[in-house]
Amino acid sequence: MKVRLEFLVVLLMAFAANGQNASVQPKFEVASVKRTDSCGFGRTFDPQTVALRGMPLKPLLMEAFKVKMDQIEGPSWLETDCFDISAKIPDGGSLNQLSAMLLALLTDRFKLAVHTEDRPRSGYALVVDKGGPKLREDDPKTAFMGSGRAGQMLFGAAGHGRLKGVMTMATLAANLSSKGYGPVQDLTGLTGKYDIDLSWDPDPDIEPRSPGAEIAAADGPAPPEPPGSLFAAVRQSLGLKLERRKLQIQFVVIDHIERVPIGN
């Protein structure tokens, strides 16, 4: 279940904005939220509607707060109780505001109340390597029908890892965090969106690890860097570096959330 939820939030991230208009709180125009016994993890997006079928609340919280699964502390039913959600994006709104709209929905329908805490954890800082970045900034005009433009996790042939798509450095760091080595924070200072195509040889002793173990695992000694590793690929292909550091990781602590949604 945890691996499935972690993968799902990577898909949700492909539709989310990296910046929001702080003066306006985007909300869905209308939304239907119903409990279901079928956890199907279905999702459909188009410019006007968002449809989620058999969806637990945990991945929605992850997307709303831009955190990983093990950075949310709340009741266990967040991973097991599932809901069908159908929502209409208002005129003038877009899927780029998905995170804010999900937060508003959770607040309105589930009476969500949270606080955040920064806690020290060992992890990796994503920084620019000494030779400078080897990044190509995204040019939307060069894409054919938007193909492959969103940041997404792909897997190459014969067990090779691959990460391909257009993403910010924050999105890249979030994707790298999902590989089992520990949390990754973007400290590059780079603010654009870039065409990323990264391939590497996964470490079989580390990368299959379940997402829930990542933060705890990162408190031990740094793992070795095998030839063709993710660490080497980040340096050689992107001109960036994963640097071992003590990080301040934000945790979202749920103070209150209703198990039964209100209003429809």
C-alpha cells in the first residue's frame, strides 16, 4: 500500500504548480466527496475536472503540503479509507493550482487542522557541482502536443532507473527523495524549469526499500556510490551533486480530521 501511495503522489505532482498566487486561495467550484469500499487509485485530469476514484487521503495530503508519506503524522485510516472525489475547476483556474484546491477541499469537507514542525534529519542537499549545471531550460514551444512535459518517474530497460520530464529543481529533489537513500532538499538556487533525462543503475540493496523507511534509513552512515549510481548520474548528466548534510525536514502533524466528509 505504501509503495502504491508514494508512486501515486509522483503522478499528482506532474499536474501541480511550483508557485501559487498567495493573495487568492484557489478552490474547486463544486466537488462531490463520497466514501467507497473500493480502493482503486483511479485518477482522471482534464482542464475542467478532476476525478479521483477509490482514493485514500494520504496522497492528497502529500500533494497539498508537498511532503512525503513519512512526513505526515495522523490516524492510520488515512491510508486505508478510500473516497470517490469529483471536482470542477472554476473558470480562470487550472490544474497548476491543484495543491491549493486539494488543501481547500480537505479543510472544507474533512475539517482538516494541522501544524508543522521542522525536525533535524540526515539526508542530501541537491547543489550545483563545481563545474556548473548541465541543464537545458524548458522551452514550451519545442514540445509536440505537450508530450512528456510533466516531471515523472520512469524505469528503463533491464532494471535501469530513469527520470525524464520537465521539472523544477524542487520537483527533481522530490523525485530523488523517493529512491530510498533519504530525503533530498533543493539547495541549487536554480529557479527555472528544465528538461531532465537521467538514467542510472539502481543499487538493489537500497532503491527497492519501501518509502516509509527512507527518513529513518538516512540517519545511518552514507551508503556507498556504486559505478553508474544515481549519485554519479546526477553529477555527470546534470552538473549537480547530492551532498550529505543534516537537514531540517518539515513534518505535517494532523491535529484534527473528520473520518466522514461533510456536505456535497
